[in-house]
Amino acid sequence: MKEILFKNARVIDPARGLDAVGDVGVSEGKFAAPEALKSPEVVDLTGKVLSPGFIDIHVHLRQPGNTTAETVASGSRAAAAGGFTSIVAMPNTNPPADTAGAIEYLRRVAEEQAVVRVLPCGNMSKGGKGEEMAGIGSLKAAGVVALSDDGRCIQDHSLMRHVVEYAKSFGLPILDHCEEVTLAAGGVMNEGKWSVLLGMNGIAGASEELIIARNILFAKQIGWRIHMQHVSTAGSAEMLRRARAEGIPVSGEATPHHLTLTDECIKYFDTNYKMNPPLRSESDRQALIAAVADGTITVIATDHAPHTATAKLVEFDNAPFGIIGLETAFPLCFTELVASGVIPVEKLIEKFTVGPAEVLGLRDYSLSEGNPADVTVIDPKAEYVIDKAKFFSKSRNTPFDGRVVRGRVEMTMVGGRIVYRDGRIV
């Protein structure tokens, strides 16, 4: 593995509070002092931003069970193109990732086919059905980094309490899809003005907020980390803000689509705007942006949910929830949050690096010498048009095709090896 010297980059390392023009050395797959390198390949990054590799803690790879929509191989390439060096694979596959054997299968496939780090997440309950706790100890031994029933939410509060207690004993964070099903049942979009105008069944914001309130209570009582996936309402953001101010170990993520789109988009009946939780109102969107800006929301995650064109090419009510997001996440957020002056680029990078690392319990996720050389390089001045035809994902279910964005991912390095560069998987 050759030595590489990145020169003249704007180096942003949120974990160390570093933001300065300088050089970064890589040797034997790890960060090294530039002066210690002997005969490195020199990569001039003048005008570019170099940061620790991005982490996405909310990705659906669809393997096993639906490899026509995505695979570990294609999903990992999409991740690399988006600047992600590590992705957490959600367990709602077919069969579900609720056993050590299922985790071992994913790890083996990832070792053979993935170009980025694929971190397995195990089910909280058997089959993700919310009826009986999964074998958390065996999942931990198999190498899971977190527990989730993403796509579903445990409705039995007693069971959820026991899951959190067991998760604490094994040191595994909880990543929870917060949805009270009786309030969401039959809904296809946000409950509000546009659901009334369009005559569609709505999903109340309270369906999310009730479960977030429950999880805050359990996190406080048990003293363990519960992370709220794809937070979508102003009420949810406010509850998180107050809980974190009290020191309760909870965190939340926002998705690029909830930060950039609203339920008004549904008026075009394009199924690529159908996701769960649904796109909310403009006031909810603004509340999420404020929560990102003030640090209430510490993570931006994609909820990358691939579906085939055939699956989405049906009536809105019958279409599956979800859109892809790995290859559009950073430029969308850079355009919406940084280019518009809401937050500086270093704060955005923090949401893609330190924030998810803290949820997973990763220590010193930084460019420090000796750490694995996972790197993302960005051109903050590049402006371009999103073209889904150029995606590495097998699916194309995105509402952002044709959108003009700023902030292009130029290069992704994993463990000292460049895996994506200038639009190509290397």
C-alpha cells in the first residue's frame, strides 16, 4: 500500500477542532506525519476540503432478499461516490438480520464485494416483529455495532424497556424508527393541509412524537443511548432539545430530504416523494434546520432506501416508502445549509463524522496519526446538476434528479486506499 501526501488542503477535523490549510500524510493504511513519509504520491488539494471519512448510520442494502433494488456491492459503491467510508446496514432484509448467521453472511459478502466499511446492525426483536427480543448477546458476538428494527417500531413498551436494558449490558446503541402504528395506520403522507387538499390518508406527527417521548423516558431511566432515526417534526426536535439539555443520553438524525422538501411536493403525485416518516410541513422543515444549526440534531443520515422503477411505478397509495440518498446527501445539505449561510461547512462535516461516530461509540474519530486513513475530499465551489443516470446505486428512486447543487465529493479513501476519484470507482 503506497504512501500518499495530500498537500495544501483545507483540513477540517471536527473531533480535534482543526480547520486550517495544511498537509495530511498516509502510510500503511493509517494517518502519518507528512515529514515521516519517504517517497509518497503527492496529491495537490489546493482549494479542496479534506475531512475524516463520512459515516452513514442508516442505510438499506437490500441484500439478502431484494438484490434487484440494491446489493452490498452496488450500495457500497454508491456510498463511496457520496463520500461515505462507513455505512451501517439496516437489518430489515429477507431473512432479517436477527441471528449470528445472518450477520456473518453480511460480513462475508462485505469483505468480498464492498469498497467501503459495511457495519452490521442487528434486529432488536426476532424477525423485526416487535414480539420477542432477539438474541442480543449472540448478535454482539457476531459483530453488530447497533440494534434496530428499522422499518418497524416496537409497540410493546415492556419489551422495548427490556431491549434497552440488554443493549446497555452489551454496549450496543439503539437506533429506533419512532412510529406509533395506530396513529400512522393507512397513512401515505403527512397529516395536514396537503393531505386534506389531495384527499389522502395522513400520518400524524404525534405518531413519531409519542415514541420519541417514550424513548426519552427509557433512556433517562436506564441510562443508555437511544438514537432517534429520521426525526421529522418540530415537536420531536423540541423534545430532543430539552432531553439533551437535561443530559439524557438521546440523539437524533435528520435526513437530507426532510431538510429540503415538504409535503407540498406530493401535489405532483410522484411516488419518489413518498417516504416514512413522510415529508412534513414547511414549519417542521424549518424547525429541523434550526435543530441542526443549534446542535440538537447531531447526525445527518440518508435512510438510503432503494426500490426498483417497477415498484415505484404504481398509484401513490400503493407505492413503497423510501428514496435513495447516498450519492446526493452531502451536496444537498451543503447547498441548503452551507451555501445559504445557515451553518459553516465545518459544522456540516461534523454531522457526517463526529455525530454518527458518537452514536456508535467510536472514540477519537479524527485524522490523528495512527488512526485508519478514512478520508473524504470535497470541492466546495463545484456546482453541478444531479443526474440519476450516473448513479452507482442499482435504483433510481430519487426526487432530486435535475436539481442544481454545490459541493461535490471528489475523492473517498478507505483504510489508505482511494476507492472513488473524479466520478469513478477506483
